[in-house]
Amino acid sequence: MVQLTAFQDLDLCNQAPTRLLVYRLVYCQSGSTGLHIDETEFTMQSGQVITITSGQVHYFTALRGQIQVLDFALEFICKDDSDIELIFHNGLFCHFGENELISLRDPALFENLLDKSAAELEQKPFQYLITVRSYIELLLIEINRTKIANGDPIWKPDALFLKFLESVRSTFEKNYTVSDYARLLSTTETRLNEAAKQHTSKTAQNVIFSLKISEAKRILLYQDQSIKEVAYALGFSDPFYFSNFFKKHTGTSPKEYKKAHIV
């Protein structure tokens, strides 16, 4: 449900790509580390943090220093709609592959919160999980304050939209329509479209398409599956239709995309 791990002076070049169904926060405490997330390579420096959304594929390419990796399940931190909004506030844990390196304004404060979390998890005093949850909230708030201090616009997500994204991500193979998701979330298609346009300037249907394209890329790059298997995993009954769908949204066929990105 929640785990905090420290890595120091390790060579992680041969680490296999990892796909976790938890939310991961990586903090570079000293030195530097290479980190590959989906299609993008990052080089983290001391005092920087990056968030990785549940479902993203990532791996470390090198580590010269020390990093701390915090993993937590969505249900651990989110007890109500305001908690859900905190997790995704200002684009944190974005579902659209828009990871970013954030240079913290107060690394000492951030490290202190991580150290306190580690102590609670190690010692397990009475109601320690409640305390750890509070520390995670403070960590996320500090990241948000850093982004605002850096001049980033304040972006407050809507809990319904985030629940919609989570529902889509967990049901790709069912090929649900917007109407299906509206029913699952006890809302209307109109409300889902309003939320989608507010946050992405896209219709709810196009949000579904975007998430499917991101997932297709991950499977093509990191799983040994045929185009037919990828199509079925994403709810397409016709592999040829899936290939056309992929090319329409990326400009290249699934086969060409895989060939171009896998050495």
C-alpha cells in the first residue's frame, strides 16, 4: 500500500523496465541519476523530484549518488474527492505522459518529510499509516508550492475527470463508450464531456483515444506482443482497424513505430 526505498551508488543500467500499478515519486537526494519513462529520458540532479503515474513504464539507466523512491496506492492516499484532486493538482501524476523534472525550492524540508516517513514505516508505531499518509500529502503540497513559485499556472483538476481517467485506464480491453463510463461513474455524457473539455480541450471520446494510444505505445515498446494481441488488449476486435487507428493518431503504423523505437 505504501513503501519508501533508498538507493545509493548503484549501477542500474541493466534494470528491466518496470510497470507498477501504484503511484511513484522519485527524489534525487545527491548526485545524479538517469531515468527513462515511457518514451522519454530524464537526468535527475540533486534536489529534483519527478512523479510517475500508475501504469507508466520506467527504468533507471544509471545512479551516481542517492535517490529515494516512494510508492503508494491511490486508495491509500485518496479517501474523498479532495484527496483525489490533491494527487493530480498542477499536473502531478498526469495520465498523458507529461512527466517533468521539478527542482524543489526547499530540498531540506522535503528530505525531512521523507526521513520522517521512513522512520514511521520502519518503527510502525500506533496509527503510523495515518501519519505517513499525512506526510505524503505534505510532500505533494510542497511540490505544488514549488511549481507555483516557479510561475506555473495553478491547475486544479476535477475529481470526476480523474475518476474517468482511472476508469478508462483500468478497462481498455472492454472498449467502453463514453455512455458506459458515464453510467459507471453515476453521471452523464454531457458532464463527462464538459469535464474533459475543461481539462484537456478534448471531448471525452478523444480523451479515451489519447489514453489508448499511450497504452498502445507502452505495450509495443515493452511487451513482446503481436499487433493482433495489442489490438485485443485495447478492446479492438479487428487488428487492421487498430493499425489504422494508431496511424491516424501518431502518423505511423504500430509496426513502424515499434521498429523505430526498439534498437
